Amino acid sequence: MKYFPVYDRGVLMKRQVGVVHAVDDVSFNILENETLALVGESGCGKTTTARLLLNLIDPTGGQVLFRGEDVYKKFNSKNEKERLAQRRKMQLIFQNPYGSLDPRMTVFDIISEPFVIHRHVPRREWKKRVYGLLKLVGLEEYHAERYPHEFSGGQRQRICIARTLAVEPEFIVADEPVSSLDVSIRAQILNLLTDLQRKMGLAYLYISHDLSSVRQISHRVAVMYLGEIVELADTDELFSHPLHGYTQALIKAVPIPDPKTKTIRVILPGEVPSPINPPQGCRFHPRCPRADKSCAEVAPKLQEVKEGHWLACHRPYEA
């Protein structure tokens, strides 16, 4: 759970006038060697959820468990060794490979910097490890002496992935890792992530609003709307039998690369409500064509309606 305060600045002081409900009562689990995709339109709380998982921002409430242990207690421990050990297990691939690499550092310095911070690799092995990581992500050894501006967008993202793998993580948050890349390069990066998962047993939280890439890489999909998860299911099940009106609208909006194929688009009425003052009851009901009085009064709970298929809706399209 994460609420951001909203202030009204006066002449002499500022006072809090409300809160932004960025993430509210979100709960899910991710298995070993699994990719869970978190999808939804911009501003729904996907990236805030990722930051909460990694304790990059302080939560308003709730907890994150990693192998049964409280992540927040580990990250806020006074024991530096314990903090660094937990941070090594949980890593992040940034969305923008252009902004997440220091232009003053060579690729060797970028990838070896985690060795300096975590001190888990002897200095005599740095060169061997950096070259090995470059090979692992599809680059060459001579790339280690170059600077980020000498690479294409796809190559930069490979460098970011190599830096993430330098600490030997078990869980990686991939926050829209291909959204800033050319379409021709996206499939290569997604295939790389899949290969790394198979080789290293990694678990991913893959955040995206591109449902085409989600279908390619994920095992399960969680759909988020206005800070809440409204549907969660296996990837094939969700795309074949979406039960929530918002999920259906998202899937119908995916373009089909065939001009002869006719599709029926679902146009949702109205605008996304403000997270400062979200609607009572179901947050989607002002835009839902099937909403009734109960939807405006009682917030639906996320419940398992089929085996492995979770839904928060009073009036699903199919039971």
C-alpha cells in the first residue's frame, strides 16, 4: 500500500489536503523460475508497485515477503552485510537504457561497479567475470573498453542486464525494459530474458503496457486499474477468457498485424478517475457498461472464480 500526500501551499505554511491512492491493497505471489506480468495503462501504479517491492520508496502499509522473510526488515537492518545480501537477491532492470548508464564510465567500470559495492567477487576475478557477463548477454569482450554513447539502444539494454546479473540475483523487476527500443530489437531482448531465466532460474516481475510482449514472455498476468489488481490468471487463460471489462478493453486494443482481419474495439466511456478521490465501490464502475447499483456501493474482493483465475468484479462477463 502506498499513499502520497497532497499539500496546499499557503503563504506561511503548507497543509495536507488529501492523498494519492497510488497502490491500494495489492497482493500477489511469484514462483521460482516464473514471470508474472503486471499490466495496465499509464498511471495505474505499476512502477510504484515495483519500487515498493524493492523498498526504493517507503510503504504506507503492508509487507513484502521473499522466501518467507520480511524484505523491509532486511533492507532497513543496521547490519550492512544483511542489507547488501538482500539487495543482491532482488534487482531492477530500468526502463530507459540511455539514462541509466553513466556516460563517463566504460562498460567494464559499469558492470564491475557492483563488485565494488557488494564485495562478493575478488578483484583478481573482475575481468573474467565482466567478460563472461558480456558474452552471456550477447556482447563481445572488446565492448568492455567502450563508453555507453558508442552503443545502440538494444546494446545498451544488454549492458544494463549484464550489470543486473553481476550480483547474481534470484528475482528481477523488469520495468518496461523494451518500451524505449525499436520494434525490431524488442523481440531480441525478450528472448534474451527468457534464455537467462531458463539458464539461471530467475523469477521476473515484468511490467508493461504492451500486451504483445506480455503474451510472449509471461507465465501469468495481473491486470491493474487505479492502484488495484482487478484480474490475475495464467497468460493463455487471461487472453482467451478475460472476465473483467477493463481486461477485455485492454486486449481488444492490441493491434493485429493483418489488414484483412476485422476487430471489434471496446471504447470505454469517460476518463480514468482521479487517484486522489477514487470512486466508492468498484473503482472501474463509472466506465463499466455492466455496472449496477451494487458496483457503486461495495468494492469487489479479488477472489478465485476458476482454478488459478482471480477476479475482482461483481458482474463478470463470464463465470
